[in-house]
Amino acid sequence: MAVIPTYHHFMDNLRPSARQPRPVDLSLVKSVKQQLAGVSLLSNEDLAAKHGELREKVARGAALLDTSIIAPTFALTYEAVKRTLGLAYYDVQLLAGLALSTGAIAEMRTGEGKTIVTALPASLHGLTGKGVHVATVNGYLAERDYAIMRKPLRMLGLTVGLSKDGGDNGSKRRAYQCDITYSTGYELGFDFLRDQASARSERAPLLGETFRNKLRGLERRENPTVQRGHAYAIIDEVDSVLIDEANTPLILSHSSGTDEATVGVFAMAARVARSMEKERDYIVDRRKKTLNLTADGQRRIYESQADIPKTGLCRPWSMYVEQALRTIYMLQKDVDYVVNDGKVQIVDQYTGRIFADRHWRDGLHQAVEYHNRVEMTPEKQSIARVSRQRYFGLYDLLSGMSGTCTGHERELRDFYNLPVVVIPERLPSQRKHHKTRYFATAEDKWIAIADDIRSRHAHGQPVLVGTRTIDESKILAQLLTAAKIPFQLLNGCQDDEEAGLVSNAGNVGVVTIATNMAGRGTDIKLSDEAKANGGLHVIATQRQESARVDRQLIGRAARQGQPGSCQFYISAEDELLTQHSPAVCDRIKALTRRSDVTSKELDNQTTKTQKQAERQTHEARCDLYRQDQWLNEVLVTVAEESTESLAAG
């Protein structure tokens, strides 16, 4: 037998690109299927015993990627999944499992069955006993996948755990001791940060203390961390976790108190901010999403000493005024945040999902709370931070799955050393792409969308509409209500109720409005009558700053060879165009004076604008990575100097 090569050598090119499965992978799939007949005769106990024998071989030095290990492990996993879930692997799923096993990203189209694919590399790398981490984008999916996949994995004799968001240290430690641990990508990072903070809080032993304690029979207590290492990880929706969410670092924080003096500081900052003039006192760059005081603005806020609070300040006064300006003139309610039950909650710009327990830092969250007249929460003080790039760089081997990674091969190579392997679709796509329609105003666009929905609903075709913001979803909801068209609205909170609504979106005549990718990861099953009526039709209400988000949305139509269609609607007032290319806005207005149009010229210009926006967010991630690397180097240097000082003392 031979050890199969990884895909990493393909990334030595100056221009890395996605690859197709190799002949060796196709040959290995045949080997797996050839072993299924014999494996199917084994009892449940024998399945676990055979998997245990493979674990012993690996412990004695057998290469994990040797075909004599991979083929029987995949065959055993295939049979366990079939017995517990009633599902059989398609060849393309086995190919995806091989790509993941070798430390690559498997690009699988939406609806190709990514959830059960994770069992293949998990059971293989579970043979090492070093721990496998399976990361998802949110807590609901982590719990769902854990509940589903623990059945076949446990049949093989593997232990399976779940590190829940907000779980206690004891339950988390037990979860990480398992062969396979399910969690969210961000919770894995926060568990790491909590371990780091706990380790730093441990006092270094004084000179001679360790020796004296040993003489007295006292052992030094080891720091009770929850994670036991970073051997191998599988990331579902890997582009969301490693690219979209990588724009902001993971920050572990604790709360400080809030008193009347603190509230007074934010109140005064808001009053000063409202008295200031744009361009003269502050400059807003909506493309870079920044706001900065000018020299005149800096002088203005310090001119009157009476306007500067004497107590309650924990940062420079200018920062409070800047945060107040951002709150008033940059952040939008029902776009960037919502107010639920008297609490300000952040809305994720890529998914439209609401993050109930996340807070902006440096006083911005409190400024927004004061602006909306809700109770001010204690400000969060940073304890530790890490970028996604640095955290996932800790793993010995990393892998992931998504339907939309091509186009980002260089970033995935440079930051994560991850090659991309495009897995072919099981059945040819039947999706119909209708030409993009362009409108002069957003109002014209929304009216046209409502008319299109009315027509398709009358013919019994299910329709899924993806909006950029919660506010936009409400606009469309009002139009459909006025037209007496029934619909279901998803607000972005990923939970069981939302998953049920998404799964219902494929029934006859159902109209679903969702903020971006609310419900991502939940299968949309078409009824037979819905298939006969054309399948699911997806309407994208504008282009996003990332083409991948657009592809994720339209990828929900025509899954696994089913019928379906999609169409984009764009206006000259859409945020992507107004912020990144006003010239394109003018061109759209010029061409749509009388009515909406379809235009190849406008298609090319909007695509160019979208690529420009993607470059800017990529540069921001690069800046964050460099900053995080610098900060980590500083902390390591300080820690080493402190250790040397203690030893010298």
C-alpha cells in the first residue's frame, strides 16, 4: 500500500488556483466501495473492534494517510452512517472526505450533503487520539450536527463531545477530552483565550519554591485548561469562518461598572457630536467605514473646558465624541443593530444574523445604547484577543467545506495554508439565471420585486428573497402585506424555529423573506408539486460586498439537479454602488430614465465594483493579521523578559 499525497504542493504557484480531484482519489473511492460488501456483514460490535484495530496500527506507527488505513476506515464509517442514519455516501461525498482528510478545503455545492461528509475525516483522524475539532458557524448548527453525527461515530467506538456556547469549564473539558469535539468556530477561539487568560493568572513560582514543595510532598497544581491541543480541525462553511468573520478579532473581556458619572460622559459626548459639522469638524469615509475628527474638530471639542466631564472618563475625551458621531451618522438601526427587549444587539453584516451576546468595544456599544435610550450596560474591558488567522494557525492540520471558496485561493493559502479542491456536483445543475434588472430608485426596485413575487406565487412557485438588512426585509414585508400575499419572515436569529421556516421554503407557493443567509446550513426540500412549478426561485435584492455571499444565496435554488432559478435586482441607490462607485450609479440612472433595463455593460461595471469592495475588505484582514502578529510578538517578548527577571531574582 502507499501513502496518498496531499494537495499542498499545488500551492507553490505564484497564482494558486482550485484543483479537481486526482486519479489517486478516484482510485481510492473504488477501493472503499470494494470493501463495503465485507464490512456490511460485520456486527455493530465488530465495526467498533475493526476501528479499534486500525487505531492500534496508527499508534504503532502506521501512516494515517496510507491507503491501507484510509480505505477500511472510510468503509467502516460508510456502514455506520448507513445503519444509524439510513444514508449512503455518494462518490462525490467520498471524494470530499478524502480532500478534508489531507488538509484541504472541499468546495461542495449547496445541498450536496456536507454534514455527513465530516464523519469520514473525523473517524480517520480520530484514530490518532489527539482530538478532532469540528467547527460550525453558529450554536444551532453545532448542536444539530453533534446530535446527528454522534450516532455513527459512537458506533465506531469513538467518543464525541460538544463544547456549547457559555458552557461551564467542567463540561467543556470533558468535551475536549473526546476523540471528536463539535463547537462553533468562535467558541473554539474563546475557549483558547480563556485558557490563555487562566494560564497568565497563575503566579510564577518563586526561586526554590518548587523544590521546597516537593520536599514537603506538595505538588504544584496544574492550570485547569479546557482544551488539550490543536491537532486537526474541520470547519463547516469555512469561508464564513475564515474570511467573513476574520474581519474582526476574537476579544475576551470582562465588565466594568456603570454609574451616573459614566452615563453623563456619553450624554455630554452626544450633545457635542450633534453640534459639529461634517467635513469641517469630522470626515466620514463610507467606503472604508471610518470616521475621524479633523484638526478643527479636535480643537473644537477641547475649546470649552466646561463641556469636558471631570469624572467618569476612562479614555481620551475625543474618543467619546468620535463614538457618538459614529452612532449618530454611521450606524443604522435595523441595519447594523436592533433593539430587542430594551437591549442593543449587533447584526452580522454578512448573514443578517443577530448576535445577542456580542458587544462593540471602546465605548461604542454604550454610545449606541444612550442614543436609543435603553439601559446602559457595563463597558467591556479587553483581557485577551486573537485573530482567526492566528488561532486556526495553531492547528497541525486544518480542513474545511463550503460551496463558495474559489476566487479566494490566495488568501486561504497565505493565511491558513489551505488548498481548495472543487468537488464535482453529483447531478448537473438545472438552475436558470435570469438577467439582472436595473432601476433608478430603490422604490422602483421594491415595487418590481413585489410584482414578480405576486406572479410566481399565483403559479405556485416557491420564492426565497434575500435582503441585505432587516430594515429592507421590513420594506418588502409591508409591500407584500398590502398586496395580501402571505409570506414568512426570518429575522436572522438562528434557532430551531428559523430552521423550520427555512425547510418549509420549498413548498408550493411559499414566499420566504430572509436577511442574507439566515438559515444557512438548513436543507430546503422541494415538494413534487413545487418541482413541477419550476422549483425554488431565489431573488437577490442587491449585490453584496462579497460575491461569495451572492453565490451562497443563489446556490439555494436548484440543489442536487432539481429545477430552480434566480435573479438579481439592482438600483442606483444600493449601498455597494453608492459607497464604492458613484459613477456606476449615474450610469444606471441615465439608462433607466423611462423604465428598468437589463444591460451587459452594467453587469460588468457592478462586478468590477464588487471586486473593488472585496479588495478593501481583504486589505483590512491583512492589516488585522499583521497587527495581531505584532501584538503576539510583544506579549511573548514581555513574558520571556518577566521569566528571566524572576529567575535572576
